Amino acid sequence: MELSVTDLRELVAALSQSDIVELSLKSSDFELTLRKPGAMVGVAAAPVASIPGPEVVVSAPPPVVEPTPASTTPPVAPPGKASDLVAINSPMVGTFYRSPAPEEPPFVGVGDRISTGQTVCIIEAMKLMNELEAEVSGEIVEILVENSQPVEFGQTLMLVRPV
């Protein structure tokens, strides 16, 4: 059984969206344990690879994972954009959708006022529709992704001017 970086990211995304606290996979080539932060377990293991979301513990050989630091502050706008803008980034690899269904109006558009917790789009990952909620109140200044376009983990989807 082989796991690509994309497969691993999708597993992490699915775990973080579920009520599952720990997931273990074993094969002749590797052993992988995904555990949500703060989960109580009987035996502690040293993390070998780290990615945002659940703690990842991998036993020989570890997959190649691009670590990204977890942040408690809202993400900032990409370079070259106004510094007062806050980016809404994709928390997972998937497909970006602006509306809940093709015939429905988009969740938000440029110029719309949003509030914290409001759904701004959907990211489809592994046949699961994940609603992405705003982490900041403000005005949508720019939508950087086209409807039905594939997105990467951490890709900036929208820019918001906080209020």
C-alpha cells in the first residue's frame, strides 16, 4: 500500500472534519497513526512528521510531508496585496464551489459583508462536501478561485477587508 502526500493530506482533512479521534493504518511497508491534538491515548509516540490538524505519527519509512506551521492568527494577504486584507485559505486539497448546488446562488460575492462563522464556500474532498466558514467579519474584496476549480492545501481563496 502506498500513500502519496495528497492521499495523506486528504486523510488528515477527513479526520479533522470527523468525530474520529485516532486512526491507524498498518501495512508491510509502514505504520501510520493520525491523532487529533489533545486526544488522550495510552501510549505516547514521538511525532516524526507534522502537518496542521491532527498529530501525525509515522513509523519507518516516513512519507515525505511538507510541514507547514500552525498559526493562531488569521492568515494575511499574499505578497503584493494590500496589507489590511485577510486571506481565506483552503484547509484541504479539493474542489472549490461557490454555491451549495449548481442552480443555487453563490454563498458570497465581491462586495458582500460577511460575519464570523458564515459559510463562504464549499471544498469537496474525497466525495465529502466541506463548508468553509469565515474566521473574520468584513467585506469580500476579491475571490481568487473560479467555481469548480481544484485547489491546494493553503491556497488563498478569497481576500477579506476586516471590519
